[in-house]
Amino acid sequence: MKHVFCVRIGPIGFRVGSDWPEPIALLRELYRYYPAPNLPDFTVRLEATRPWRRWVRPSIRIAGDYILPEAAPLPLAQGLLAAEMGMNLQLALGGRRYLLLHASCVERDGRALLMTGESGAGKSTLATLLAARGWRFMGDEFALIDPETGLVHAFPRLVSLKNAGIAAAVAARPEARLGPLLAGTPKGDIRHMVPDAIAVGAMDEPAEPALLLYPRHGFAADVRPVRASESFVRLTQASTNYVAMGEAGFDALARLVRRAPAHAIDYPDGASAVRQVEALWQTL
């Protein structure tokens, strides 16, 4: 394709091609401090749904090494979102090197905190709030579990902030670089935040999983321990490639729930969640 950008995020390399220059220009700006891969692992293509849709009511179809034929196209104004969705899609459908968990992840003192839950649970916002307090941001979309070592590898792509979480994250990191506000997406308003320099500079450093959290936003503050058996089932549902990895995926997940205690936390706001996380971390 005419417009191309390559980037490495943690151990994963992407080549993104587009029929339009605008999405590529945004990627170049927001990922400017990220390295390029020696050889991309995955290719993403942002294609016009029809030849004339390059110019008349531009409409983006997300394609690449792996596709979802039933996926709805996006308008050109949401080209950055299409590129990010495309990268996530390639990894989710094609990744086999790591066990993939749909989770946010932060690190402190070489140990990782993984947070997973339903959409809207506040995983991305909470990871951003913790990063603003000195934790290393490792990712808000996927946690990559090495099936051989059990270590968590970082995937610090742009932070995808949604709706009310945008203002909370910007208040915590007012100096952060931001992408454009994307209004009216299928998930509401979205804005992408660039991870801080620590997250990007240390993205090749894995961490030992130390704590699993299942957060839920909008409820009175509460903390409940989660048994390893329940945690295992929850994580199979949070993984995009657990079944495809077979025995290696089972062993990796079983080792994770044995090594890292799990808790469910309810929280009414970000400040309460941070206090709950810090208190749990002190008990490890």
C-alpha cells in the first residue's frame, strides 16, 4: 500500500499500510519514540471498502494477515482507532508465541499486577492512574505470558481511554501526549494516550506475575479473595488464544494462578481503586 508505517510494541512487530495518509501520519506522531521491528510479525491493512470510497465518504475496512469478515467498516475520521483495532486483531487471532490475556498490566520492583474484567471495568484508566504514581505501565490491551518462563512481557501500545475515563486519566497525567478525540465510536468517546518514557524505554523487560485483580467500577469499595480455581476459569475466558495453544496454554495458565494470588475489587472512583490496590500490594 502507498502509505506504510512499521512499529515494534514490546516483542511484537507490526507493518501498517493504508489507502490514506492521515492514519499513518497519526501513527508516526504518536509512536515516534518506539523502535521499528527488524521484521514485522503481522501486517495490518486499512483499505477502502470500495475504490471510490477512498474519496467519497471514505470508509475503512480493517484487513491484514487475519480478518473478521463481519466487522463493520469505520469512517476515515476514526482511522487511528481502525489501525489500533487492526493491530490488536492480528495479535489476538495470530499470536501463538505467548499466552494472551485481555488485561491491563503495571509493574513495580520487577513484579507485575494484572487486571482483567469486562469492558468498562476501568482497567485502562486504573493502569494509567497507577502509572502516574510511579508504577511502570506494561499495557492495557494484552498481557503476554511466556509459556516457558511464566514471565509477563510488556505490550505498551497507546492507552485506549473511553468516556469518563478520559478526563480522569488526563487529570492524572496532564503532560501526556494525546491523540484526537474520537466521538461516536461503537464504544463511545475514545482518546488515545501515549505511555510515558519509562514504559517505552523498559518495554523489553519482563516481570514476575505477583497479583491478579478483577476490578469492577461503579460500586461501593469492596475487596474479595478469588480462589485459584475460579481465577483459572475467569482467565480462560479472558484469553484470546488459550484454546489454540493447547497444553502449553493450560500449563501457562495453571502456573500463573498458582504463583499470583487473586482478588476481586469493587470501587466507586479512581482514587478509591488506587488505595485498594496499594493496600493489597503491601500484603504480598
